Amino acid sequence: MSTDYYRDGEAVADAKAPAGPINERWEKRRFSGRLVNPANRRKLRVIVVGTGLAGASAAATLGELGYRVANYCFQDSSRRAHSIAAQGGINAAKNYRNDGDSVHRLFYDTVKGGDFRSRESNVHRLAEISTEIIDQCVAQGVPFAREYGGLLDNRSFGGAQVSRTFYARGQTGQQLLLGAYQALQRQVAAGTVDLHTRHEMLELIIVDGKARGIVVRDLVTGAISTELADAVVLATGGYGNVYFLSTNAMGCNVTAGWRAHRKGAYFANPCYTQIHPTCIPQSGEHQSKLTLMSESLRNDGRVWVPKQKGDDRHPADIPEDERDYYLERRYPAFGNLVPRDIASRAAKVVCDEGHGVGPGGLGVYLDFAAAIERLGRKAVEAKYGNLFDMYERITGENPYERPMRIYPAVHYTMGGLWVDYDLSSNIPGLFVTGEANFSDHGANRLGASALMQGLSDGYFVLPNTISDYLADGPFEAVDETHEAVVAARKEVDDRIAFFLGNDGDRTVDSFHRELGRIMWEYCGMERTDEGLRKAIGLIRGLKDEFYRRVKVTGKNEQLNQELEKAGRVADFLELGELMCIDALHRTESCGGHFRAESQTEDGEAKRDDEQFSYVAAWEFGEDGPVLHKEALEFEYVKPTQRSYK
Amino acid sequence: MKLSLRIWRQSDAQAQGKMVSYEIDEVSEDASFLEMLDVLNERLISEGEDPVAFDHDCREGICGACSLVIDGQPHGPQAATTTCQLHMRKFKDGDSIDIEPWRAGAFPVIKDLVVDRSAFDRIIQAGGYISAPTGTAPDAHAVPIPKQDADAAFSAAACIGCGACVAACPNGSGMLFMGAKVTHLGLMPQGQPERHTRVLGMVAAHDEAGFGGCTNTGECAAACPKEIGLDVIGKLNRDFRKAAIRAA
Amino acid sequence: MAVSGILLVLFLVAHMAGNLHVFEGRASMNEYAHGLRTFGEPLLPHESLLWVLRIGLIAAAAVHIWTAVVLTRRALAARPVRYASKKPAKGESRHAAATMRWGAAVVFLFIIWHLLDLTFRTVNPVKDVPDAYGAVVATFSPERWPVTVFYLLALLALFFHLRHGIWSAVQTIAGPNSKWRKRTQAIGLAVALIVVLGFAIVPLSVTFGLVK
Ligand SMILES: Cc1cc2nc3c(=O)[nH]c(=O)nc-3n(C[C@H](O)[C@H](O)[C@H](O)COP(=O)(O)OP(=O)(O)OC[C@H]3O[C@@H](n4cnc5c(N)ncnc54)[C@H](O)[C@@H]3O)c2cc1C
Ligand code: HEM
Ligand code: HEM
Ligand code: SF4
Ligand code: F3S
Ligand code: FES
């Protein structure tokens, strides 16, 4: 095994989930957790980093409860967190359609969808809370889609057999986030939440083994300050931007999580990344990000490539018998609707064989000609008009006349900081919510479930579990002069001084782009032992070069976007290596992680439950990461091999 | 293609800014406007110059961060399109393009093309919400809402808080932004109890923040990337009149 | 602003209608002017109706100008820096920004001249107060064509002011939905046209000798 890259450590002792029947565990946990007297809450200070669904909902709710909350985000307004971009919808086991949905079914689907690499207790709690989320959001005035009778509309999403997805046109994340944002602003006005926009957390402060604060940089003035509290919550989102090109916003980063990791927090399952099959392909070197086209397009579009390699005729001139509808061919039962990971990999396979279309041969056709013929242009326009317009704005091609080109792109990261059932990391006082933690999706996330998890964590789970920790507070006062605080601050100062003083000649972006290419090539849709080893070597080399040659202009005492990026890319370089190591050690294929060595005869992913039914929680070590395994047990859903033939 | 750019450069809030000219070559038609600026910035950095600062994040037209006035038009020449979704094929080889920040007293420039839009957050703090503390909600189906109302509320709620309306308004008024929120919440039954205090509070915060008064010129709606219409301003006015009379 | 503007519009409509008495000849016009002054006599003092109207008018004008100044100053503070690059407006009231304030200044100067001309007769050849008809005919006599041109220019400014002002006032007071907004815009345009044409026809008729 690859022990030249990492060491084995002790197994994770306890994830703290209560025992007993699964549907009573959350109830039990809430009852056994200690409470904080309302009068004492005012004396307790909680830092929440992040204002996405997970952060804003937590900060608002903690403020309502009466804690003193300090909330941070790097954007100019808390409303711009990346959650705003989610399109499709949010799941909830309301069974409003009477189509057989239930908490148990949502639980079951999510565990199975995660390819049996998530915790049953967590997922069940998520399914239970899902219904409360919808109630909460409706009360806040979130304008969900409704039917003529005035009740909420639902749709089925991501291949689910029941209609449990609530949505607000194609902008569900935006509307949910605005609900949380408004709740948060209400607390700001009430004086319970101190909100700091354009502030970036650059270091975690640990005093006597407990998380007690953060070091932040004011992105406008460059002022570095140390913020102290009784507990710290990270809700800092996902790290898909390690691939440079992804569907994530430009600012998404791993810095908060990575700094905590370097201070001792475990990073779990970093290699689990979700690649979304329907994104607009890259058009050139200048490309800065990739745009997701809703998954719903696959309901009516047919995916194909020319049979003849390098065929550059206009798609309309390619006759039927010279087209390869490869999804329909390989997966006759599910056809164009196979799950995300399968559709993505299949596209890569045909492009690697040279059948790809568009610039660089990195694209496949998503063709609506048949749908237009069958339903009429009007109907297609009504269903997908806005998506078609967006496609045309970006590519300049008219999808009514010429099939869309699509290609897979990195979309979501299932890995993240390790947390127990209480959403506490292994550092006491450090809690992690939303995409930043690893908790509920296992090796693969189902559509419309990230929004659910972010809000579940922020509105309902964390405010209930954090009180058990805070019941011991307020903790002994620390101030700016404490040696741990001074040391953390110095680390930040030194790093900034290094970047600004480095006499380099290469831009930060050029390193980021190169890292992205390595990650995509070797730690993307398909991973091999050989490729990953190569990638680790390349990343180490790149990191070396980064510190020698990176060039950052300007000074600290100003808005300096290059300096911001430099810090983020430095952390991505370290994360990228850990992702490859994690991918290398997991020699099975599961969910978003496909190891070419572990496949069935017909090329499908092969899980290895004997060896790998565990969470890989990595501890930072100066001489390489240390692996702690948390065994996964399945009492309620028996692991089976997925099949979509 | 080849372009001549004139870009507003201002090193910080206090500094005196000016338009600076740059030539840029080999711009791809397929690049977005911001990607074109990325290319320029890479060049500036390698020449040891300070790159042009601008706000952006999602680059998908939804976060509301991007904010450039291109040739005198907030978000540029293409209707219903944010700057980040504007692509270079909308321009011609040899074009010269002026790029300026949002101009408004309530949105002071921080650096180059970056402005401070926190005044919008303060307007929301003054009432742009429904008070529904976590855990107090009835079942989502307890109150049906007519589909037309829900759809209209959604259309108003689609505002991304970009501030283009203010940048376009000859009076520097934030009425369209404020009207969008008042309309969204005012169309929902949940929003009724606070309807009057909301509009009074938000208008007071708006005036306090230094936005101008609306004289209905309608430039805001023409610039809005989310096609929020002037009817939200009408609705705001109506609610404001009722609330002011009730409060008097 | 909106309320005072609407009051001014009402005054203008009435004034315009009154002016059309000119076409009924000197007697009818002067009788009308006289009637306004002697309304209610001997029960009410001389010119009482006129003064009630005048006070209302002066109050409306004062409020209108005061709010206009306040709004304009706020606008200047809210938009302290101009764009280097200017594009033609493309909103629903695209002439408003360019014409409302300049136009108002023109109308303001016009009203001063107009009062000196037809109310106080300072600059009018006909000083005999009851002879409104004579004063009108005299002021627009062909040799005094620059006066007529000035009136017409002012009316053009007034046209733009009203065209925007009327729907703007309705939008401010009533807040119509999209359908009604479009209708109010059409009504504003129609009223502005009628008022301004109704006014313009008088000086034109005199200048071109239709009314002597
Ligand atoms: C295009 C797209 C579409 C999607 N569609 C769906 C969907 O339909 N359904 C679904 O369920 N999920 C969807 N997802 C996934 C989902 O949107 C995200 O997983 C989720 O919103 C993450 O929320 P979050 O609160 O954890 O993080 P984010 O919303 O990313 O928020 C992170 C916050 O942390 C702050 N932050 C980060 N680092 C720092 C730092 N160092 N200092 C200070 N602040 C920091 C940021 O400012 C921000 O406020 C989609 C994702 C993408 C990219
Ligand atoms: C002394 C001359 C006048 C001045 C200085 C003046 C000034 C203004 C100004 C500055 C506005 C604000 C609109 C904008 O800035 O776009 C305005 C609006 C308006 N004006 Fe005038 N005006 C004058 C005369 C008149 C007259 C004679 C009328 C009517 C006959 C009138 C009717 C209106 C109306 C209806 C509005 C719209 C109110 C609103 O927007 O709510 N104005 N005026
Ligand atoms: C062009 C055609 C016009 C003609 C022929 C005309 C004629 C007159 C006359 C004859 C009087 C005196 C009435 C009297 O004292 O008995 C008068 C008064 C007045 N006019 Fe006009 N007018 C015209 C246009 C306007 C316009 C466009 C305005 C305003 C914008 C206006 C505003 C007034 C005012 C404020 C008075 C004073 C009213 C008073 O005495 O109380 N007029 N006009
Ligand atoms: S109303 Fe339109 S222009 Fe104004 S902030 Fe909202 S989206 Fe931007
Ligand atoms: S442009 Fe300005 S004047 Fe009113 S209608 Fe829009 S806010
Ligand atoms: S960058 Fe998000 S809207 Fe343009």
C-alpha cells in the first residue's frame, strides 16, 4: 500500500451518535444535550464564518436565541455567498404528492445515493428535519413554485422516483439564501449579530486545546485583527475550485477549512468530488469558470457523438446511422437519465476515444431536435427557454437549431472537515456546517440535497447541539496578548509579508490553472494508481515553484485581490496533494471516486465494502498525513451494488 | 480582436481617480467581459503594475457582485444581462470601450471599479424581511397562495441586489431595489403583518443612506439585468402612502 | 411634488379653456375675466374667488418649486460624479431626465414674464386692466413676434414637463400596475398635447391675424 505517502493512525473513537432506533436518535440527542440559560446566552460569543445557507441560517438562529454572534464573509454582502447559485431545488420528505415518499424513503435514497459511504444516523436526521426546513422557509416568505390551487409544487429531480423537490423557478438557492439573509439582517438590526463583510478568515486560534477565535483580514484596509469567542463555526462552503475550472463561484476556497486542518482538525474524504455531466464546455484558455446547465435538460435531450472520429461536419449533416447515442446504447434501461457520475464518465470515455465535438474535442451533443419534433418548439421553449437563452449568451450558438454541446465539470465536494454527530470537529469548540463538512452525502451527493443539508445544519442541528458545548462556558477570558493569539496572528503576518516580498515572475492564476489541470487530469473523473502518484509529484513540484516564483503586486494596506488569491491558491496546493493521497489509498470505486483498477467487466464502478466501508479522516502531519478510520455500519439499509443497466 | 479600453483607476477611496487607456490584443470572441479583464490583469501583473480591481464572484449572473458601467451603461449594452454574462462577441474588432464604476453617492468607490454597496444591506435591515424566528413555522401548506401572486412575488424576488438600478438612475435613487423587496414580501400573506412598518422603515433607511429621490425616469428598469419593472416602484409608492397615512 | 403638480395641471386645464374665450370676441372674453373678479359680489368682496384661486395657486407653486429644489439637491448629492461616457437614456420616460429640470426653469422664467405681461401689464402695451382681450391681442401682435416665439418655446418646455409630470404624479400617488402605468403614460401624453395645443392656438391665431 501507499504508506510512503501517509501513516496509519488510531481509529476514530466515537462519532457521538446516540444508540437506539434510528428514528429516535435525534430526539434523544436533543434531550440529552445540556441547555444554556437564556440570561447566560448574552455572555457567550460565537463566531460564524460564512454567510451561505449553512452560515447565515446558523448565525441568524443563534442570534435569535440570544447568543452574541460575529459573522464573516469575504464578499461585499452576505447575500452573495455561493449558495445563491443553486438552481434545481431542495428535497423534503413532505409526501405532498402522496406518491409513497416518507422520511424513511428519503433516508434510504440518500444513503444509497451516497454509495454507502455516509452515516446512517446523520442521514436519517437530515431526512427528518427536511420537512421543517420547508415550513421555515415558507414562513420567511420564500416564493416557492406553486400550483393553481395555491399549494406548493414539487418535481422529481436527479432520477428520484418520487416528487419531493421544492423549487423556485431555476433559482432555488437564491431564494433560500435570501430568506436566510433576511433573517440574518433582522438580527443585525436587533444587535445580536455583528456582521463583517469583506473580511477573510486566515487562521484559527486555539487556546488550551479549544477553538477560541480566528484571525481575519479586512479586505478593504488590509487590517489584520484577532477575533475571540467561546466557539467557532465554519460554514465556508466547498473546495471545488481546487480544479480551477468548476461550476463554483470564483471566490470559493478551502482556506478556512485548511487552516483549521493544519491546526489539528481532521479532513475527511477529500477525494470525493462530484462531477456534473451537463455543463457548457470550455471554449478556450481564457476560460475562468464553467457554467452548469440544469440537469433537467436530460429529460428531453438526447446525448450523442459522431461515430467517426474527428468528424467536424455540422451536426445536422451527420446522418442518424453515423451518430452514437452512447448512453442509450450502454444503459438501455435508464438511457439519458443515468446518474451524474455515470453520465460524466461515459462522456469522458467517448471524448478520450476521439469522438468529442467542439473546441479541443471536449464536448458531446445534447440534442433537442427529437423533442422539438415530438412536443413542438413552443413546448420546448416553455420548459427550457431560459436555459437555452443562457446557453446562447455564453456560446453564441442557437440550441434550437444546433444541438447544445455539453461536458462534465467539477460541481460539488462531498469531502470536508470531519465532524461528529453534533457537527463538532475533533477540536473542541470548532463546529463545521454545510458543504464545508463531510457529513451527510457519503461518496456522492444526490441532486437537491446540499441545500437541504446546509439549512438543516444551520437552522436546526447546530443551534441545538452547540448549546451542549457552550453550557460549560463562558470560557476563561483570553485577550490579544495571549501567546497563542499572538502566534496565530504572526503566522498570518508572515505569510502576507512573504507573498508581497517574493521577487517572483508568475501570476497566481497561472499556478492555479496549472494545479487545476493536474487535478482534472489525474484526480478527476477517473483515477489510477499511476496517475495519482504522478499527480502528487507534479503538485509537489508546482508548490515548490509557487513559493519561488509567485508574484503578488501591491501592498497589504489596500484592497488587494492578488494577495487574496495567493493565500487561497497556496492552500489549494496542499489540499490537492491530500486529495490525491486519499484517492490513491482508496483502491475501490465508489460514488464520485472512480478508480480504473476497480471496475466490473463492463466498465462499471466496483465498491469494496470489505476493505473500505469507512470514513477516511486525515490528520495533518508535517511529514505527511495520518489516516484515522471511522468505521461505517449499516443497520437499516443493506449495501448493494448500484446498477443502471 | 483588438480593443482600446479606457478604465477608471483609483487607488483607494480617498485618491483622485482618472480614466486610463489600455490597448489589448487577441481578445477571443468567446471570452466573457470579465475574462477579457482577467487577461488584461495577467498582463498588468507581469509588467509589475497593479491589476484592475473589480467585484465578481459567481460569473453566472446570479450573485449580483459584478458591477461595471460599460460605455455609460450599467452591465453594458446587452439587455437583461449582467456584466459577467456579457460576451466579447457583442463588440467589434477595433472598438474602444469605457469602463467605469457604479456612480452614486450612496455607493462610494473603494478602489478602481469596486464600490461599497453596504447601503443596500442597511435598507434590508430596516424591514426587508418577515419576522419568522426558526422553529415557529406552521406547516408549509397552512396558507395557500394564489399562483399568480406567488409568481409575481418570485419575479420581484429575483432581484440580485447588484445596484445597477442606482447606477443608471439620474437621481441616484434605490427605488427599484427597494420596490422589488417591498413587492416580493407584500404579495405574500406572511408579509402582511409587517407591511406598513416595513415600507416606512426601508424608505427612511434609503433616504438616510444618501440615495436620491425617484422622479420616475425609468432608467433603472431599463438597466436591470433581472428585468424588474417599474410596477414595483408603483407598489412601493402605494404601500408607502397607505402606511404614512396610517402612521399620521 | 406630485400633489402640487396635479393642482397646477388642473389650473392649467382651466386656464387653457378660459383662454379659448378669445375666439368668442372681445366682449365675451372680457366678460369672462370680469366675471372671475366679480364672482359672488356684492356678498363677497371684489376679486375674492380670484384670490382664493390665486392663493391656492401660489401655495401649489410654492410647494412645487420648493420640493423641486429639494429633490434636485438630493439628486445632485446622490450622484456627485458624472460618467465619462454618456449613452442616450433608454428608460420608459427617456426625455424626462433631460427636460424636466431645464424645462421647469424655462417655464419659471416664462411665468414671470407672463405675469408682468398679462397680469400686471408692466410689459404689455395695454394697461387697461378690464381689457384682457386687448392685452392678449396686443402682446401677440405680428410685430412683437419674438414674444410669440418665446411663448411657443415655453409651451414646448411645458409639453415635455407635463408629458412626464402627469404620469409621474399618478405613479407617485396611485402606483398603478403595469397595464395602468402604460395607460397613464398615454393619458399624460394626450393631456399635455391638448393643453399645450390649446394654449398655442391663441398666440398663433393672433400673430397670424385670425384674431384681431
Ligand atoms: C451551480 C451550482 C448549482 C447547485 N445546485 C444545487 C441544487 O439545485 N440543489 C442543491 O441542493 N445543491 C445545489 N448545489 C450545491 C449547493 O449550492 C452548495 O453545496 C451549498 O449552497 C453550499 O452552502 P454553504 O453554506 O455550505 O456554502 P457557501 O454558500 O459556499 O458559503 C460559503 C460562505 O463562506 C464564506 N467564506 C468562505 N471562506 C471564507 C473565509 N476564509 N473567510 C471568511 N468567509 C469565508 C463565503 O464568503 C460564504 O459566505 C449547487 C452548486 C452549484 C455550484
Ligand atoms: C415654476 C415652474 C416649475 C418648476 C420649477 C417645476 C419643477 C419641477 C420639477 C423639478 C419636477 C420633478 C420632476 C423631475 O425632476 O423629473 C416637477 C415635476 C412635476 N411638475 Fe413641475 N415645475 C414647474 C411648473 C409646473 C407646472 C406649471 C406644472 C403643471 C401644470 C407642473 C407639473 C408637474 C408635475 C405633474 C410633476 C410630476 C410630479 C411627480 O413626479 O410626482 N410643474 N416639476
Ligand atoms: C399662451 C397662451 C396663454 C395666454 C393667452 C394666457 C393668457 C393669460 C391672461 C390673459 C391672463 C390674465 C388673466 C387675468 O388677469 O384676468 C393670464 C394669467 C395667468 N397665466 Fe396665462 N396665458 C397663457 C399661457 C399660460 C401658461 C402656459 C401658464 C403657466 C405655465 C400661464 C399661467 C398664468 C398665471 C399663473 C396667471 C396669473 C393668474 C392670476 O392672475 O391669478 N399662462 N394668462
Ligand atoms: S432591481 Fe435590478 S438593477 Fe436593481 S439591484 Fe435588483 S437586480 Fe440589480
Ligand atoms: S431611474 Fe431613478 S428616477 Fe425613479 S424610476 Fe428609476 S429610480
Ligand atoms: S459575478 Fe455574479 S452576477 Fe456577475
